[in-house]
Amino acid sequence: MNLTPEEKRKLSQRNWTVAGLLLAFVALVFIVTIVKLGGNIAARPL
Amino acid sequence: MTTIDTPSRPSLAGPADYLALLKPRVMSLVVFTALASMIAAPGAIHPLLAATALLCIAVGAGAAGALNQWFDADIDAIMTRTRTRPIPAGLISRQGALEFGTTLAAFSVFTMAFLVGYVPAILLAATIAFYLFVYTMWLKRLTVQNIVIGGAAGALPPVIGWAAVTGNAFDTLPWLLFALIFIWTPSHFWALALAGSEDYARAKVPMLPVVKGSQETRNQILMYSVLLSVVALAPWSMGLTGIVYGALTATLSVAYIGFALILWRASPAHERNAALRLFAFSIFYLFAVFTALAVERLTGFAPQ
């Protein structure tokens, strides 16, 4: 199937949005993990 | 002879169309009530975790909205107010909306569970499930009490927000906030339904104005407005909020009843305008009451 320029543009937009959201999700999980880990390290008995 | 299925053309939907599928205006009210409840909750939460909890609530609410549009695509295509939504407009397929909504629902609940806590995650899952299975699939097309009972889904976010901070879902104040939104919902939706009752009648949705008529709807709106003022003031009368919340909520509740009275007395020619004014005020009312709750806590006026 040959895509029209408009179909190509929308497909590309959707792909980049999904990629961006997945990247943001990975970053969120990483940062929250560090934050929670940091708190636990600080709270451990010396 | 063999037949080959012609593949359908790729969708022309852009990110903005998928965002529209999440009902962002409804989402904003949900997120705001959850935020105010988080601020009012005792204890502290790391700002990043608070933001994560709000994001999960927003995405979960959006997912519920997308799944609602998947199931109600036939109704949305008939009603003037909803026929430009992405599915009836032909931009997103029903299957696409189902997959999108299910994915987001799963992401929001699991992210809430792993990053914030199990109690808010269970509440979020219950909210999405109630909105989809109880309201959308069961009550909406069945009974005139659809939005009364279904309103429980929209009322849960303050409890989720509270649970995200405290880890506890059994305190009194968040459930009073739940009751506030639960009692607020019928007058809010019936005002909108009065203004667009032909739309609901055409789509065969048994909204109160369609089934019981305009006068009964206006009676019920007035009754719920009075009940709302009692429920909204309960947190203050029980000593759980301070004078700022009490005074503002009392003033706004009197205005709310005033708008409901104007609608109750409106002639048929003025009914639509009066209904739309009450609808607009009801949104302002909810924002203002929850703002008072949050501001009172932030400024130290709330009872400790």
C-alpha cells in the first residue's frame, strides 16, 4: 500500500509521540526509583 | 477463487485526537480534586511521588474516558454534542480506542502500584472498573439513576489522592469529599441534560429529563442542591476543615441553591439558559470548594 503524504506525516507523528512517551515513562521509573532508594539509604541504621 | 482482504487505510489521527479521546476537560476536574485532597491530607509525600500519583490519576481517568467512548460510539455518533469526537468522526477506530484505553488503564494502575502504593492503585483500578462496567456498560442505558450511581467513579479521586499521601483509605475527610462530589454530580449532569434533552432522547439514553420530564428534573436538581449544601458543609461542621472552607462553601452553596431556584422557576423559554448557567456555576463551585480546602491547609488555617 502506498501511503499518501498526509498518512505518512500522521504515522510519523504517532510513532514519535509513542517513542517520547515510552522514554518519559522509563525516565520517570528511573528517577522515582532513585528517589525512593535515596530515602531508604538515608533511613538505614548506621 | 481466493479473496484477499484489502487492508484499511492508515489512520489520519494525530496525537491531539488521542488526547481528545481522554476527555481532557473531565480529566482536569478529576486531577484538581485529587490534588486538593493530597494537599489537605496529613503527612508528607515527596513532590515527585505526588506528581506521579496525579499523573496516574489523570491517565487512569483518561483511560476510562477512552473506554467509555469505545463502548458508547453508537450513542456519540447520534448526539450533536459528541458526534465530533474522534471515533464518530472516523479518526480513530473503535478497536483502536479499546486498545489505547486498556493500555493506559493498565499502565496507570501498575505505575501507581509500583511507584506510589497499593492502596491508591486498588482505588484507581476500582474507579476505572466502576466507570466502565457499572456506569458505561450497565447503568447508562438502563436507568434514570445512571449518573446518580455512576457518579461514584468521578467522586473517588480525592480518596485516591488522600491514600497516595497517607497510605490509608479509611479516614473521614476524604470520604466526605467523595460524598460532596457524589451529591454534586446529579445537579451538574441534569443541568446539562436539560439543555440537551433532545440529544439524549434521540440517542435513547434514559436521562431524567427524557424519562420524567423537565419539571421533575428541576425538582430533583433543587433537592440535590439543598442536599449538596449540607454535605459540603459537613467537613467544617465536624471540625475537619476551618473557617475559610466553611465560610466560602456556605456562601457558594447559597448561590448554588439560588441558581437551582432560578432554574426551578424558569419559564420554558428561559429554561435552557438557566440550566446552562447552573451547569457552568457547578463547575466553578467544585473548583472553588476544593481550592478553599487546599489553600486553608497551605496557609495554616486548617485544623491540625
